[in-house]
Amino acid sequence: MAEILIIDDNPAVRDVLGEVLRGAGYEVSTAANGAEALTHMRTKGAPSLILLDLMMPVMNGWEFRSEQLKDPSLRAVPTIILTTVANIMAEAKLLKANGFISKSTAYGSILELVRTYC
């Protein structure tokens, strides 16, 4: 079963998106910031896909992505930027992300993107 790691500081986003993904048959793990996500991945193994928010306390999405790309065991994990940041296409390219999606996008579209990588 494909595991998706949702990294977002907003508990409501983690809960709702997690529920949608679990309902579609995915295993879901969550982290409230990049540091928590790195700890999770280094202790429990890499997920099949990461949905990454950019604006978070402790370790934001840019910092997380930088650390992820430095780690040979984590750099190949597909990462989708999930955010409300304007000009997301440019940000996703800078972060070498596999894709991007706005948090305001319908869950059906998010599931389509997830299926591409899982």
C-alpha cells in the first residue's frame, strides 16, 4: 500500500486531506513541520509520496526540501507542493518538486495527482 506523508502545520488540512486519501485506499502519515517530517522519514522509512506545505514554523517547506534533496535515501521520494503561495509554478521549479497544487483545488484533482505517483 502506498504511503503518503502530508507535511502541513494546519491540523485541519492534515485531517481533511488525510481522510480523503485514506478513503481512496492510501496509508497516510502526517507531520506538522519539516523537522518532524524528517524525523518520521528517518525512523520509519521513506513514504511513496510527500505533499508539502511551504509556510510552516520550525522548519518550512523550502528548508525541508533542501534537507530532503541532500539525503540520498530521501531525495528520490516524489514531492508535490501543496500551498496557497502565489506564483507556485516558479517555486515548484526552484524546489525541484514533481508538481504543485493549490490548497483550494478540489480533492478530486488532488487524488488524480496522487495517483500519478502512487
